[in-house]
Amino acid sequence: MKNVFKVALLAAGLFVAADTHAQVAEKAGRGIDKGANAVGRGAKKGVKAVGKGAKAVGRKTSEVASKGASAVVDKKYDSKVGPDGETVYIDKNSAYYFVNKKGHRIYVREAELKNKPM
């Protein structure tokens, strides 16, 4: 009878200890999840910021490269400017264009050009 009582007492003690341990582990797990989510959100914000900066640098690099290539290869139209005051170039086919902020050539008709301010 003593052995049965000991086994029952041991089983009850293990049951209570296991239940207590599970609650502590669950609370710790939630804390770890919250911390991991906060780190993840911070990392995503950092990635977005780096992406925006990289895009801005890439666009500026493209613009400078396109303007440099246009200045070397094509003729500059000195007496006219683009619709917003951009430098106008004339390519080998006598087409007029200017380079936008993304580095793309924007072709325009001669009628769309404005006189260069003195």
C-alpha cells in the first residue's frame, strides 16, 4: 500500500511540475516571438531605406552617364532648351531630345522647344 501511495504521489508531483514548466515555456516563447517580430520589422525598414537610397543613386548615375555620352556623341542645340529648361541635343538622325532625371532620352519636336533665356 505504501508503494502505491508513493507512486501516486510521484505521478501527481510530475504532473504539477510539467504543467508549471509548460506555462513558463509558453510565456518565454511569446517573449521570444515578440522580440523576433520586432527585429524582423526593423530589418524590413532597413532594407526599404537601403533600397530607396540605392535607387536614387542608380538614377543619378544613369542621368550623369547619359548626359555625358550625349555631350560627347551628339551636338548640343545652343539656342533652344527643353520644355522645362533642359539641355537639348541633336542626334545623328537630326532628332531633338533631352535627358530626364532617370537618364532616359525624351525625344521632342522642334516646335515643342523654347528659346534659351539670355
